[in-house]
Amino acid sequence: MFNATNQAATARAAPQTESWRRVFSPGKLTIGLLTPLEAYPDSPFPTLQAHQQLAKQTEEAGFASIWLRDVPFYDPNFGDAAQMLDPFVYAGYLAAVTQKITLGTAGIVTPLREPLHIAKQAVTADYLTNGRFALGLSTGDRPVEYPAFGIDYAIRGERYREAVALINAVHQGRFPKMDTEYFGTLQGNLDMHPKPVNGLVPIVAIGRSRQPMEWLANNVDGWIWSVDSEVAIVDILARLQEAAGDNPVPGYGYSTFFDLDANPDAPYQRFYNVARIGRNALLERLLHHRELGVQHVALNLKPSQRSAQAVIDELGEYVLPALNGD
């Protein structure tokens, strides 16, 4: 086990920045998009055509966030190469073509990366975006990647926890000291700069990340899972509240593959992991989920039968204003 001094307290204070509240805010529900910002239902590979314009369109339409995925390799058994580009490099690019939308990772496959490099890359993205970056961390969903990096898949949960502690130590501590089991040793003679613009880079757990509820409730600022069942949402939020006690409860959201039906009155349908729905039923569903306590929904447009441009326009015209009370 690791020992640490001069690092953040176990229970994190909820971030108070405008960028964070744009995504996670009690009593509100916001929508973000996962990269790539396009529909590519019949191929594992996106085109990445017009992705700069689509990022700007997403921001102008009023979406809260753009989430960049971390997929080091194409696994034919999985069938999706995501945006193909490295998420941190891509975050730097998107920082230059957007002004206010929150940019985040969903999520960096933490056990496969050196956490000090993650910390440096995250604080760089935070600086380049003037504090509108959120660090989403995961253990990944493709076990086949682990042998390529020489990492034991069985200990991914332990590596994840230790990496989060190490990232927090160098982001929030000054010349921190820390001994780790899976990574290196900080001896108190090194300090990472720049420090986060707003004092910390918000950390979002992506997926369950092999962590108990008690750890999630007290060590991350937000949590995005793939669970959107209303019964499950009620249970998850109750357990998070209980585990957090008197401390702030992480903002909860979910992600889903998404296909916006051209018929605005089409009902909600689930095809394996794809939600197909018209905008009227979608709005009704989201308003109910907001009442349950969901704060954010991240949509993946890969399976969309319509273009990303059309979906972004329709959601921006009809759904986002209604969620915002406009």
C-alpha cells in the first residue's frame, strides 16, 4: 500500500468553477457529446471530417461538454476505434477552437499510463483551456490492451486508486512526499508546475473503475457510468449519498450510444446499448431523470442514422433550451 503526505484530503470539496457547474450542478441536467463528433454506424473508424466545425457547432448549440475518449488500439472484437487521436493532444487542439464549452476525457485508461504524465498532461490542458478541463479516468473496457502494455489486468483497480492519489498529490500539494506500490516515489524535492488554474483539476470516474461506492463517494468530483435505468439511478444516488455522509456527493451522470429519431414523437427504444428516441420523449425522459438527481448525460453519436450536424441542431433548438428553462 502507498503512504502519502501533503496531499488532498480524502473527501474532496465540490469544485465551484463556472466550467464545472456547466456540467455538474445539483438540480440541473446538462448534455454533452462524446468524440468523435460524428455518426459512423457502419464502420469502426470515423472520418474526422469537419471535426473543428462540429466542435464549434456543439459549443454554439449550448451543449455543456465534449468528452474525448482514450482508445490506444483498434480491437476488431470491439468494433469501435473512437476518435483515434490521443485525447490529451486532441484536448489541446479543441482548446484553441472553442471558447467556453467544458472539455474532458472519458476516460483516460489510468492503469495503462504513468500517472505523473497524466497529471502533467491534465494540468497542461487545464492551463490551455483556462480552467475548463475535467479529467475523466477509467480502467478501460478492452482487456486485450493490457498485455500490450505489460500490465496485469487483475490489479487495475489498485493501480487506479494509487494513480488518483498521486495525481492529486502533485496537482494540489507543494513538494509532496509519497511512496507508491505500483509507481514511483516522491521524495519532497520536486514540485509540478503549473498548478491547476482553479486549485484543482476536477476528476471524474468513468465507469465503475473497479472501485467500491465508498471510494467513489469520497475521492472523485463526478461519476459518469453507462447505467441509465431509473430504478438503478435511484439506488446509485442513495448509496452515493450514504457513502458520502456529510461530504459533498459527486455529480452523477451516464453515457449512452444515441440515435435521435427523425420522428419527434418516436418513443424510447433500447437496442442492446443504443438508445433510439424522438426529441419529445427524450425531453420527457431527461426531465424525469433530472428529478431523480442525474446531473449530466453524455451522448455517443456513433450509431446515429442521421448526421451529427442534424442531431446537434435539433437538440440545440428544442431540447437544450427546454432543459435550461429558456
